[in-house]
Amino acid sequence: MKEVRTVADVIRERRSIREFKADELNIEAVIDLLEDAKWAPNHGLREPWRIILFHGAGKEKFTESVLRTYSPDEKAKVAEKMTNYLMGIPVHMLVVMKEDPRQKQWEEDFSATSAFIQNFQLLAWEQKIGVVWKTNGYNWHPAFREAVGIQPGEKIVGTLHLGYFEKVPQAKPRTDIREKMTIYS
């Protein structure tokens, strides 16, 4: 009999996964998850997100693009370790949005893109696929942005690493919501 889990269960169970099994992810399964994630709330149905996926041999492009952001000295120290780490992750995904010069629209689009990413993370978790949402310094580095095809006027909202996992990290405590709440009655 299939286990029944509520949305609340999935939200509470989801963890950021940083260690992945080497098993390949079916890219069509990832696309199916993205098809469901696109139902995130977004103002004016602008659907402000764009996705760039790196899997299989494409992981080399992602890894090389990250390494371009290191100085020669840094690269000499970390290139092998970073290459092994990044090549060991089954799929890398960049979620990008067009930056609207109008502040209200920019904030709406950033919020919608963040909701899209959270939808994706929850949907992936439900399928036992782990995700970590990163905002590493290379996201802003011109060499990385150029190498992965980020256009002028676009923002990388997140770099997501995804794959199957063996260990689920322990939940970290959360603050009681009442401590972050003001109620006017």
C-alpha cells in the first residue's frame, strides 16, 4: 500500500541534500517536475523564470565555468577537489530571471521565481530526489555568467544541485512562529 503524505509532511520532511549518490537522474523526470513547479504563483502570469540544466557531459561545462572564477593560485589549490565534487553531482540547474528595471515588478518576479524553486524542491523531495539551493559567489562572476549563457539583465536566483541520496540530514530546530509574529486584534 502506498504511503500517504500531506503537503505539510513533505514541507517538514524536506532537507537540503549536499551528498548525492552517483546514480544518473532521468532528465525527463526532472522536466516533469519542472512542469509541475511552474504552477507557482506569479504576478500577471509573467512566468519570469528560465532554466539551464547541466547533466551527463554537460556537467563538464558547468564545472569548467565554476573553475573560471578562481584565481590561478586558488585554482591550483582546489581545482581537483572541486572538479570531483561537481562532477559527482548528477544534475546542476540554474534558475534565472529577467531583471525588470521597475522595482515592484522585479520583486514580484524574484518572489515568483523563489516560489517556483521551492515548488521544485518539494516535488523533487516527494520523488526522493534531493536538492540543495545554492547562491555561491560564482553566480555573480562575469566569467561564469558568460560561460553558462546568462544574458545581460538576467539574475541567477539559484544554483540547484540535485540527485538521489542515501542519508537524510537531521532537522535543525525552527523558531516558534509566535516569536516572529505580531497580532493586532
